[in-house]
Amino acid sequence: MQTEANVIQDDPVSAIPVNTTNSAPLIGRGLLLPFILITACFALWGAANNMTDLLVPAFQKVLGMTQLQSSFIQSAFYGAYFVMALPAAILIQKYSYKTGVMTGLSIYAIGALLCYPASQAMSFELFLIAFYVFASGCAVLETVAAPYILSMGSSETATQRINLAQAFNPVGVLMGVYLGKEVILKGLNTATDEQRASMSASELLGIQTQELGNVVSAYQVVALVAILLAVVVFIAKLPVAKSSDNFGNLKDSFNRLKKNTTWKFAVVTQFFYVGCQIGVWTYAIKYIMDNHPEVTTAAQAGEYVFWGLCVYTVFRFVCTGLMSYVRPAKLLCVMAMLAITMVLIAVLVGGTIGTLALLTCFSCMSLMFPTIYGLGLSDVGEDRKLGGSFIIMAILGGAVLVPLQGWVIDITESVNISYLIPLSCFSVVFVFAWLTNKKLES
């Protein structure tokens, strides 16, 4: 006979709540420890995502790349999500959730450690492989953790619960950005592109070796954290249940999903949302350096990004609390409209005001990913595992739209104009939220 601590509700989300208030407990009895440990994984991939954002300007400077070339880091990172989401879902269908978490943490640590041989070889291609492996671990963790969190209580509080867990993702974001700006950005040599071009090969190699060594140091730290968390998860008495979803007949499941308009729109929306989120963050440092009159270095711009993400973190908790009183789709609609306004100001006004508007946009994004995910799975029933995997695969938007934004910067020589791409993407989020809210009201 199972104890309460070992019981997992394997069919947690037949419906995401549409009511504005909830009386059911947020976390199921006996599931607090599993909730805490799995929530820690949300922080880990938050750190991974935003450390990668800082690598784009870093590699551009270290290796003298264009915006498009350096953005291939994001293509490698988010392309891994597209490839690994379905295999990860199949993994937790065959094995336990705990096995999925252990696998994800192991791959995560291996990818981070691969940065060392890449730096020794001075190979950008090997770094891309390392980031691909690193992101594969993130993809496994994210695919496992989201339905795991959804399963830890009543379906009435599912959206609020995943938003609470996702609220700790920005905590990891802050740690990742802090580590990146202190170790990677502040470790960049102050030599300009012109000065680097006039250096001897040996002198330039020495500077590049030191700068890439800083990248390795940062990723060794996150690898150590992942290893320690994996050890705790291995030792802890977590529920060993595996998914009970009928994931075997993919054709029937996919045919049912194709008839679900909200799910289909959620997949499309998540593609555009992730593309604009990563684009906003990836080029924020360049935007601030080009627009703010008092900012001249990437490290200084990184300080603004860090504090912008601090507010983003606070708003994640604020929005989670508001969902007890405001329908998630309605709140998403409001925040999407505010994001559109802020990005429009950043594009047209620029300067200090544009910088503040761009940083305000960070807060608008605080609830978007988990809310789109939760709403997309609102009525998929037994097909939620496959449905959730497709929504995770839509993270491919970061691999496609970020290089497109970098290309726009290269050809127009204007980072402001490039933000028209995130502006268009936020418009997709707004339409999804408005239509979903209208459907729920009816």
C-alpha cells in the first residue's frame, strides 16, 4: 500500500481552470518536497537560457563575428529543444519522472563541461555542440518538469501551480545573468575591434584564450550545481510513478489534437513568443549600448539587464498571485498589450526612455510562457503529454527568429528597427490571449 508521499496523480490536468477563484489546495498532500526539488530544475534552465543570451555579444567581440553569426548560439541552444522534446516525453512514458529528471540533469552537466575542450580547441563549432548538448538537458528537464508539476494537485489549481513553479525560473535567470555579467562580460578585454585587428596573432590569441576561459569558468559553476541537484534527487524519496498517458498511439493522439483549435494556436503562439522573448533579451545589451547615453560597455549594459530581470522576477510572483482573482487568459491579454506598447516606444523613441521601456517589457513577459502552455493544454485530456511536447518543441522559435533579428541588425545597422520582429510576435500573443479569453467567457 502506497503512502501519501508516494502517490502521484497521473491524470492531473484534464482541464485548466477557467474560474477566477480557487478553493482547492495549491500543492497535493505529501508532495511538497517533490515540488521543491522539481521547481529547482525550473531555476536551472532559467540560468541556462539567460547565460546563453549574454554569450551572443561576448562571442561577437571575442571572435569578431557579425550579429547573425554569433546568434547561431541561440540556434544551437533552442534547436535542441525542438529535437529533444518528443524523445523526452517518450522517456517519461517508459520510465519514471525521477529517471527523466536524473537524465536531464546529467545531460545538462555534460553539456556545460564540454565548454572546456571547446575552449582548448578555440573552436566556435565545438562550443555550438556543447551548447546543443547543454540545451538538450534543459529540454528533457522542461518536458519532464512541466507535467510533473501539473500533476501535483487538483486540476483546479493547475495553471496557478505551474506559474508558481515557473516563478522560480526567474530566480535562476537572475543567477545566470549575474554569473554571466560578472564572469563573462566583465572578463572581456577592453580592446576595440580596431585594436584587436592590429594585434599580432599571438597577442590576440592570448586575449581570446583568457576570455573563453571565463566562459568555461561560468559553465563549470552551473555544471557543479546540476551535479549536486542530481545527487539530491537520486537520494531523495521522490514518487517513482511514470506517466500513465497512452502515448503509444501517436497517430490517434495527434489526430485528436489537430481538432483542438486552442492547442494548435498555443503551439504557434509559443513559437512566436519564445522567438520574441529570446530576441528581446539577446539584443538588449546592444540596444542599451546604442541608445543609453551613459552606457559604453557590455558590462555596464549587463547591469541594466540584471536589474530589469529583477523586476521581471518580482512580476512573476505578482502575476501568479493575480491569477487567483483574474482569469489567466485575460491577464495574458493585458500584459501582451502592454508589451506591444513598450516595444513600440523602444523602437520609435530610443534613448534613455526607450531603454526604460525595453526593460519594462521584461516584466510583461513574466507570465507568458507558462500561461500559454497551461491554456494550450486546457482541454486536451489524455493527449496532454504529446500536446505538451509540441508546445515545448515550439521553443524552436528562439532558434529561428533570433538569427533573423540579428540579420536585420547587420543589414540595417539599427538594433531599434530589429525590435519590430519582437513587436510582431507580441501581437500574436495578444490575439491568442484575446481569443482564448473570449472563448472562456462564452
